[in-house]
Amino acid sequence: RELLSAQHLRKVHFALGRSNVQDAGFQALGAAFSNKSALTSVTLDCRFCELGDAGMAGLVQGLGQAPNLASVHLNLRFCEKIGDAGMTSLGQGLGQAPCLASVHLDLSKCENIGDAG
């Protein structure tokens, strides 16, 4: 969290795969991203992690409030706790980012995401 308090941070890449970070941790990460005026690019490798619908909602809500965010890359492979509600939140949250030009999502083996998501 301390690292993300730097206002000049432009690019962030976190490898969180196979971590024990729960929804509360992802919500806190989203809050740290919100309103970071210099932030332009975020890459999160979250494969095999404990991210669920509530964590996704908090994460993308914060990303959507980063005014100059242009690129998001999320590797969510094997995140089995994410469902349709999480994907709906993702669309709504990132849809609020005014400068977003590029989104890359890897949802391979996310078996709880259906057509509604």
C-alpha cells in the first residue's frame, strides 16, 4: 500500500498469482489506484488467486477512477471465485475510466463465468 501512495507512479505491474490475497486485499488495491492522476498502465497477474466478485468490484471501481488510465492487462486464469457478478462489475468499473484505450483479459479456466458475465 505504501508504494501506491506515490502520486507520480505511472505504470504498475503486480504478479499476485497463487497468492492468498482475498477480496479485501483487492478492494484495498482498487482504493489505492483511485484518483492516481499519473497512472496510465496497470498489469495484474492474478492467476490461481482468491479474487472473487466482491474483490473484482472494488478493484475495478478504483481503476475506473484513475483519470489517465489508458491500459489494463488482467490475467485471471483459474480464478474460480469470479462469476458473472464480477464480470458485470468489471465492465461497469472500467467503463468509467475516461482515457481507457486498451484492455487485455485472460479469463481461461474461469469456469464460473457464464453468458450473463
